[in-house]
Amino acid sequence: MKRFLTIVLLVAVGFSSNAGRRNRLPEYRMADELRQLSRLDLLPSYRSGAVDGVSSYDSTGGNNDGFDGKYSYLRKEEGKLVIADFKGPGVIDRIWTPTATNDTLEFWFDGEKQPRLKICFMDLFRSGKKPFVYPLCGNEVGGYFCYFPFTFKKSCKITFSGEMIQFHQISYRSLEGYDVETFRPELSAEESSLIDEICRKWSNDNPDVTQFLNDGTIPLVKEENFFLEPGGEFTFFESHDAGRILGFEIEGGAVFEGLNKDIILTAQWDDDPVPAINAPVADYFGYAYGKPSMEGLFVGSDHGRHYSFFPAPYDKSARITLKYRERPGIAQAPVQLTTRVHYSNEARNLEKEGKFYACWRREKPQKGKPYKFLSHKGRGHYVGTVLIGQGFDFKSTDFFEGDDSTYVDGASRVHGTGSEDYLNGGWYSELDRWDKATSLPTHGCLEFAHATCRSAGYRFFIGDKQSFNANIWHGIEHGGIGNEAPVDYTSVAFYYADSPSVDGMEPTEELCTVYVPQKYHVEIRNLPITTSYWMRTENHVGSMECWSPGEDLIRVVMDKVPEGRYRIVLSYLKRRNGAEFSLWQRQKMLLGWTSTASDTAIESYEDHPDYFNDANWVDTLDAGIIEITPRNNTITFRMRGEDFSRPFEFGNIILERL
């Protein structure tokens, strides 16, 4: 009898143990999340859990997205600001701010009584010590960014110890259904090695297909050399078997530059009803207003070589074609191109992977309505945006004040704080911030020019790719309040899904022509200006004040103004002791000597607070006609001062195209 009871007990224990194993959740480690960042070939893989987030956006619909800190925290606890409080299991996959400080951040995990991580806010982005190393974390184009994944089993709360925190965005993803390993400050050998691999793959200044391959994969290569005539097309890759494109390259020198984007890239997978890609080559590869600009991790151009390394699996057929639109009445030369397609015979896993798509759009969004990057029904994930904006208010780039927003499966998930913020940047028009084309692996500025009312950028989503099961709507506002700023947007939305979106637009001749502004507002503060050693200058908001011991020169480079013939309109400040000035282009006088002295002008700012009001300014002085070319794009003010006693102050310049 004892033996029988023992056997029964052992069997019962065995059943209980097996039941426990069946009910045990699959483990998810911090290393698993790091592997998603290092294994770029996994980008097509579906993933559960949509990305949610918190930000400092003005929830009233205004534009106070962090300026005074009113909307920048959830609550106060023991003198600290709680800026995020996520319930788990989950992972924080992106932290961004343009206003990092030396105050302390504390990360409280799983309800613990003490924070596991206390770190200077600034060090989260540029400490130079693992795990917060470039390019996983960094600071450029005005924004601080951190893509290191903070995993947690139950919860994660982030507190800020300073008196005020301004702009920020923090995104996280639910890992419901997993037994998640909570973040540890001490990295394991595996985690350290994965970070090294991420840095190596993301930091390559000359991306090639080897960065995007799983170990052991040997790609097949198809290369073509051909001429493309106006009105013609050439299919440079075609397959009638299952497989995947690992990447492709197009070499053509400067043939894609210019105001007419006439060469169109198309791709078709399987029996899809619409093309997977149907976009001007220039826009797909991140050109800005006719010039190459983007050198990102997945797609861009480098000295005439255009590369795209988004993995693209397909089920039974694939075709990639270049088409050359013919413009009636315009002389167009044939172009010589070389293409290389890297591919394999590995078929798509229908249950686990989506197909790659690029949705190209260009439109002037209606007043009161945001601009749409992508709306799609089905399953998939969003992985990248190229955004090119041309404003129509020639004195402003306020269209770039708009917030991004994302709706997934019918719910609002992410709401941003500004257009350059969405692109991981910040502070447009400020020197050494969002002020010129600068490419990073995951994001960058393609162009910013106040004179032409232009701004453009890009961002790729890897660990923070936005997954959706039923539908997604992703777009951006134009203007800080009410979508009122007039703008012309062009965008490319990169995503993976089980079918293509019907939102893509046909790249017609009109839509493929770069808009050329007719009027330019040239901001003095953003221009290269040269003066003599003896001259003293002082920059104000929208003007420059100059003093000289005698007759002297102030040379201004008309930066980012397209070549052409213009009427130049000047502004200057009248004052009782104002100097004389004239305007030249090299040795050609445009405007004769003009006095800025006036008996009716207010003497100085100290004497009257209205010193800088409109009554003291002459802002519509017709200074003549100039011709701007790449080699002759300067104007020179000559001023006559007397022992630094007679200042000359000039303001922003308006150019009207003739």
C-alpha cells in the first residue's frame, strides 16, 4: 500500500510540475530587446504591443508644449516631478528632449522603495559610458535622444529632481504575456557585446548590405548597367520565385538633382493591387529641394551612390523598375545608371513577417486639418518617415510648430511636441541646432532655410517601431494651433504590412516639380557676415548694429538663396546720430550713400522703451537689382562712422525674384 501511495504521489507531483511549466510565461530579457536593435534583418518581423507614450504637449490644443513646464509632468511626489509612470510588463524604448539639464533623473522599477538608477539628465544622452553611448544615445540637430531599452517586470516610474522640466517625449511598449527581466545598471557580457554590435552597425558612414545580414547569410547580387531615355523605363530586378531583397543601390552621379523629379522608382510584390513603391527617386532617397541630403542608416545617398537597405521579403514574385517621365517641349538628356540588387531565396514567413512598402504623398493640407503620412487597415508596423516642408508665409517657418500624432487600432497612442521634435531635433533656426542639413543613423535634418521658408528631416523607427493589428493613422499638424500655417508637404512613409496602403499618390509631373519661392526673407542672425578687425558689432533680434572709426565694410553672404535675379529691399534703423551707408555687390554700387540720421528719431533705448518700434524703422527701401550666382552671392554694406560715434543698424533683407 505504501508503494502504491508513493507512486500516486509522484505522478501527482509530475502532473503539477508539467502544469506549472505550461503556465509559465516566456522569458524576455534586456538582451532580447538589444538584439532587436542589432539584428537589422529582423525589421520585417511582426511584434505584439503598440508603442504608447507621454510627452509635454499642451493638452488644451495650444502651443505651450513645454515652454513653462505646465504640461511636462504628471504629478508631484515629495518635491519631485513624476514625468512618467508606466505599468508593466514593458520596455521604455525612446527618451527625447531638447532641454536636458544637470538635474537628476530617478528610475523606480517594480514598486521598489529606492531607485535602481539615479543619473544626471544630461548624462543619459552623452555620458560616453555604457550603456549610454553614441549612436544609441546622443545629441545633435538640437535634440537629445536615448534608444537604450529599459525593460521592467511590473512598473517603471521616472522622477525629475529639478524645479522645472520643459520639453520631453518618452515612449514605451507593453510586453504583456512575458516574464520580463527588469533593467539592471550592471551590464552582462552578452548585453555589453550587443551594444558594441549596435554601435558598429549603426555608425558605418558608408552603409553596405553586410550591416543588414544575419550571420552566415551570403547574398546573391544582380548588377545592371544601362541608359534610360526620356519616356522609357527599365526593370533592373525581376523574380518569379519567393525570396527577399536585402537591399539595392543605384549609381547615377547627379542625374537625380534639379527642380524636376522626373525619374520614378517603382516596385511590385506578388499580386498586390497597387505598387509597393511609387515615388520620385529624389524623394525616396531623401533629397531636399533638388539636392541630395540624407545619409541615414537604412536609406540615403553618398557621392552619387543611392542605397536602400530595408529588407523586403516577398511570397512569389518581385519587380523593381525605374521610369523616366518625358516632359513635352523640354530638352531632356538620357541618363546612364548602374544598379545592384542584393537578394536571397529565403521566402517570407507569412505568419511572422510583413512586406515592405513606401507610401509617397505630396499635398497642401487644408486649413484646420493635419497632414497624413499614412492610414492603413491590416496588420503591420511603421518604421520611417521622410518629411519635406515648403511654407508659403515668406517671413515664417511656423508650419514646423505642428505636433505629430499616432492612432493605432482605434486608440490615440502618441502625441508629440513639434515637428522637429518628432524628428529627434529641436530649436529650428538656432545656430548649431536645427539649422542645416545633418545626417545621423536614425534621424536628421535635410534642410532648414528661413529665407526660403523650408524645413525637412527624417527619422527611422527600430526598437520603437509602431505596431498595429487592425489599423494605423499617422500624421502631423501644420502650425502650432489649429493647423493654420500654409505649407506644401512631401513625405515618404516606410512601413511593413500584409498589404499595401491605398493612400499613396501618383507622382504626376506637377507633383514632381520643386516649388521655387518668389520672395525671400533673409534673416541677418543666420547669415555668414564678415567685418574688418576695427569694426564693433552687436547682434539684436532681427538686426545688426555696427560702429566704425571711419569708412568700413560689412559683407553678407546670401546663404541658401537660389541663384537668380532679384530686387533687394532693405531695412535700417533711424537715429539722431545715425551713420551713412551704401550697398554694393563686389565693385558694383547698387545703392548710393544714404543717411540713417533723423531729427525725429528717439535718441537711444535707454531714453525711451519704444526705441525699436516701427516708427524708427525704414523697412521698404528699394536698393536695386542683384544677380545671385553660386560664385557671386554676396552683398556689401559700406558705412561711414566717426570715431565709433555714429552707429549703423540694418535689419532683415527681402529679396523679390524677377
